[in-house]
Amino acid sequence: DTEVTQTPKHLVMGMTNKKSLKCEQHMGHRAMYWYKQKAKKPPELMFVYSYEKLSINESVPSRFSPECPNSSLLNLHLHALQPEDSALYLCASAGRSGATDTQYFGPGTRLTVL
Amino acid sequence: GQQLNQSPQSMFIQEGEDVSMNCTSSSIFNTWLWYKQDPGEGPVLLIALYKAGELTSNGRLTAQFGITRKDSFLNISASIPSDVGIYFCAGHAGGTSYGKLTFGQGTILTVHP
């Protein structure tokens, strides 16, 4: 099973709202990732968690706040977003058998900021 | 950041034709991955390559890890309408990079019935 699930599928929020994106994997992977993707562009890495610890923050604005409650779950908390933050947000996981080179993506959350 | 050179950027083909796309890099990679993405969905892993020279098939798809470790290609044989989508290559440099991938810009494939 190589399934990563994400909720919600779609999210519309105002610039003053607070919302959260959720991601779950049950493959025993030790690394989890958040990406942002604009239309017809490759995914852009935002955050990497390894063994539930934040390993990489790609200079992401503080209005995006990641959280890894346990080895299977990854959240992305959103606050005071801007319209330019509208995008497809992808979660991925990797790391079965110790390797982190092969990432499996979830279906994504389509975020629209009004 | 670094990106892979993926070509072509787009392809318009007739159903039944074969397709070839490739990625090149100025740096060496230890792993090459090929993904397909449908509109509004996440990328789906098609083929993973782990050794220089490796040739791997997945149904009508065949991919190779270049001998120099700086390139990879993906071939699709006898294309069908459901092959439509964006294909991304991605490379992993290895080491303590926590799995950071470098992506190509994507190849947009359109298949005419």
C-alpha cells in the first residue's frame, strides 16, 4: 500500500481565517513533506519532517505553520494567508526501509484564498 | 534552486504513437523518479530508478537511469487517451538531504484519439 491521504480536498478561506490541512500515511515512512504547487509547475518544497522533527524549512513565511503530532500524521496550519498563497498543497512521505529517496504524494488540497 | 532540464515541454500526439521524454542535469543523482500528474490531483509515481544504467518497465512505460547519472528518459509505447497529463522527472542526490528532490519543469502530454 502506497497511499497518502489528505483532507480537505478543497478549501476556500478569507485572509483573516485560520484553517488546517491534514495528511496521513500508514506506510511506516519516517519522512513527511509539504509542497506547494502552482498550475503546470513542479511542486515546490516547503517543509520536511524526519522522525517527527522539523528538518528543513525552505524559508516559508510564518503564516504557514507545520506540525507533526506523530509518525503517521502531518498538519499544516494556515493563518492570515494572502491571495497569492492560493495553490495545490501536496503532502508526501518517504522512508520505508530507511531510504528517503522515493516519495509518494497525496492527492492534494486545492486552497483558494479570497 | 537547481532544476532539471526536462524536454520536450509539451507534446501533441495521435493515439497509438510512441512518446519519449528526457531529463538532464549538470549534477549527479543517485535516484531518478518519474511521476504523472492529472489535473487537480497529486503526482503518481510511475517508475523509480536506483542504479546507473538501470532499465525498468511498468506496463507500456520504460525508463532508464543514464550511465553518467546525469540523465534519464521515459518512453511510453502505444499511447492511449488516458496517458494525457503532466509528466515530471525528479532526481535525488543522496546523502543527508532528507529526501529533497529536484524536479524537472514537466512535459505536458496531449493524446488525440
